[in-house]
Amino acid sequence: MRSFLHRYAGLVILGIMAISLAWIMPGKAQNQDEGKLQLGAQIFAENCAVCHGSDGKGRVGATLAKDWPSIRPDLRVKTTIENGVTGSVMPPWGQANGGPLTEEEIDALVYYILSWQTGGPGNSMSNSQMIRLFWSST
Ligand code: HEC
């Protein structure tokens, strides 16, 4: 027994380290996604829901909860948010265009909006979480 331990202790420790790393890593990534999603949801509720509806289904503004017919919907949505839509009430939000939102905030918004796509990123936030976030920010 003693010699077995001596021989394999290193391997066992390596194994335990590998397993715990594998355990921690996806959890970390998921927390980051969750944080981004929550930030996006909050900014959306504060700035966009008036026109686009709290669920993105559209009011004065266009429906955002949809599948975007674009190869890079993220770029398309991001550019629209940054620049606004000329000739409509959709204002530019990017700071480069005199808007209030930082690059990071717009990225979170894009992430949140695209989560409404079928199979979009970060569909993991539960409805009750979103509702709580929405009410806590109004
Ligand atoms: C004052 C009302 C208003 C507000 C506030 C507003 N929007 Fe809009 N938005 C519009 C309107 C109207 C359009 C449709 C413009 C058009 O194409 O004629 C639009 C279009 C868009 C589009 C493009 C939709 C498409 O199908 O191409 C995106 C993306 C968008 N808005 C995101 C946002 C985000 C994100 C916010 C919050 C930061 C926001 N909007 C705030 C009115 C608004």
C-alpha cells in the first residue's frame, strides 16, 4: 500500500487538479455570460424598452426579438445601436456619435438582444430572473 501511494501519489494529485480545474472553468465562463446578459437586460430596460417593448417584441420601435437575417447579426445590431437609424426616432447610442453608452454596454446589449434568437447565446437566464431585473430597474 505504502509503495503504491509513493508511486502514484503524484498522478493522483494531478488527476484531482485536472478534475477540479474542469469543474471550475465552465462555471467561470458561465458567470461571465450571465453577468453580460444581466448588464444587457438592465440597460435595455432602462433605455430601449420604452420603444421596443420590455420583451423586445416592438412598440414604436422595431421588433428585436427575432432571428436576424444576417451572417453577422452581432455586427449589424451593434452598428445600428451605435449609429441609430437616420430619418427615424431611433437615436444613436454610441459615444462616438454623442450617445450615452460605452462600448462595453453596447456589447452587453447586443448579447442580450441576440439571446432572443432561436438558440441564441446565453438563453440560460430564467424568465423570473429577467422579470425581477426588469422591475428592479424601473
Ligand atoms: C425613441 C424610441 C426608440 C428608442 C428609445 C430606441 N429605439 Fe431602437 N428603433 C426605434 C425605431 C423607430 C426603429 C426602426 C427604425 C427604422 O428602421 O425605421 C428602431 C430600430 C432599432 C434596431 C434595428 C432593427 C432592425 O430590424 O434592423 C435596433 C437593433 C434597435 N433599434 C436597438 C435599440 C436599442 C438597443 C435601444 C436602447 C439602447 C433602442 N433601440 C432604443 C426606436 C427606438
